[in-house]
Amino acid sequence: MDTAWNFAAGPAVLPPEVLAQAREALSDFNGSGQSVLELPFTGPQFREIIATAEADLRKLLAIPGDYAVLFLQGGASAQFSLVPLNLLGEADHADYVETGYWSRKCIAEAQRFCAVNVAASSAQTGSDRVPNPGGWNVTAGAAYTHITGNETADGVEYPWTPVRLRTPLVADMTSSFLTRPLDVADFGLIYASAQKNIGPAGLTIVVVRRDLLGREQPGIPAVFSYRRQAEAGSMLNTPPTFAVYLAGLAFKWIAAQGGLEAMEERSLRKSAMLYRAIDGSGGFFRCPVLREFRSRVNVCFRLADGLLTDRFVEEAREAGLLNLKGHSKVGGLRASLYNAMPEEGVAALVAFMDDFARRHA
Ligand SMILES: *Cc1c(COP(=O)(O)O)cnc(C)c1O
């Protein structure tokens, strides 16, 4: 295949420059005679890798000093349990906003550890929006309010950050992390798996306000305690060293591209190009999400004739447009436009869609 464009939801496309650097470091890290995979995590070389990655991430997001940055394992799915286990304190419940597949998974997991108040849900309208915060039933005494910043499977994204809640805002930002600037001070805690927008699977980033540390439930495993990992610089045990290294390269790549403002501009241009093709197809393609809440990152759409879906995916694959099948529980089609997807790739997809529509209309 001459050129292949990877629209996978995760693990997903990475910048070629980052992969080239990683390739070199795999055989010889900085002329040390060792692969980056072989560096002991307690040694000076890895300590510098993780310290630089943290400093670069702090700079990208302008993370205030009263927030800790943790490099953990277990994925966002582990945080579904670890958030209540670490933040519940004396409270007996937490508020959750349900906007699609991932928030439902998150709520189901949290219910194993605390009472969950679903403060708002868009299930009745088929997960096509973010419920208006004015109508959220947030409760006094909740430990926190949890949102899913971007619903990767449904293609629904918060166009704003809900503020003026009475409890700390906790956000699963897995699929939109580092795609636009955000004001970290609006949040108590942000978490994101790395394999959507940053690097390889195996790393989960947690940014947490330090005054929320120390509310963990008794008996929590040490490696899952945010407080203990913060005290240990995320090195209570062996961190995912290669994933941290690669994330560090990705942070430098984003900065070199112009930072989060540049990532946001690009994501707006790319997603607008694709939504325009969908909306302009005369009903051949359609996007079920209300315009205001359409994701810039995971564009979910359908064919009016659902029977053509597999054919679309197969013909696209033959044309070098990979991994366009929608999430297995949602169906339809999905194009993930993460930071490393160039506009050229989206233009190729749009050209293919026009051609497919002409041939099958
Ligand atoms: C992919 C994803 C997850 C799950 O991530 P894992 O690393 O597989 O646990 C959770 N939330 C969102 C929003 C996601 O996109």
C-alpha cells in the first residue's frame, strides 16, 4: 500500500517523526549502548525521561503547581474504579453525567464502590448530546461530579467545561486529551489513557489537585493510591517505561507543531471537512449527533442504507483508509481524527466517500 491512513479509535495513529525517533532509541538510546527498553527505571537516564515528560506536559497544559501529574497503568478503565476508591473520603456517593457508552461503563464500575447519582443522562435521546448543565441534578455531599469529556464510541463532545459545580469536577479525557487547551483549574482530576492521542497502550495519565489526595479508602492497594504514587513520583513500582518515553516524544512533537492551540485549529478544520461531506451527501451519510455536540476527534456517522456498511469498510480498506468500522456496541462508521492524523488523510477519506456515494446512490 502506497499510503495508508489509520482512522482507528485506539491504539491509533502516531506522528511519523515520533516513530522514527523511537525506532532509533529502540536499538540505541542516546549513544548509551542500551535500548530505551533496557534502561533501569531507577537510573539517571529514565529519571530524566520521566521528569522531562512531566515538565513538557505541565508546559503544554499550563498545569498549576498545586496539581500532581501521575503516570500510571491500568488504562482509563482502571480509573473507573480508582476514582471512587481514591476520592470518596467520608462521602457516600458521587454524581455522574451519562452521555454515552464510556460514561455508562464508568458508572457501572463506580457502582461497585459507591452510590452513584446519575445527575443527567442523554440516553432517552440516543446519546446525541450533552445534557444542559442547568438541569443537572447535582447533589449536596457528593464526593465529586464525573463527566466523560469526549464519548469516543458515540462521537459526542463537551463544547465547554461545566463550571460552578459544588463538588470537584472529574473528567475522563481519554480521547480528547491534548487536542485543545483547557483550564486545568476548572477540574479536580483529569485522566486519560495514552493510546488514543499520545502514545502506545499501557500508560494512563492522571492530573489531580493535591488537596484531593489522601481521601482514599482504607485497604486500597498501594500502587493504586493516587496519594502514594504522587509521593513516589509515579515510581512506587516499575512504571511503563517505554510508554512514558514515547509520550514524552509526543509532548515535544505537539509543542513543535505550535502547541494545543495548533492542535485545536487542526482538529476543527479536519472534523469540519468530514462533517461537511456527511451533511452534504443528500442523506446518503448522516451523523446522529446534534451539531453543537459533535466530536472534533471521533466522527461517528452512518449510511442511510445500513446494509452497505461492511462494503464501505472493506472498499475503504482496499483504498488505504483503515479502521473505519464504528464501535462494536454502537455500530455504523467512525473516523478518529487524533492529533497525528494529517488533513491530507481526511481529504482522502472525503474523496473516497464522495466516490462511494456516487457509485452506490
Ligand atoms: C478508550 C476509552 C476508555 C478505555 O480505555 P482503556 O485504556 O482501554 O481502559 C475509557 N474512556 C474513554 C473515553 C475511552 O475513549
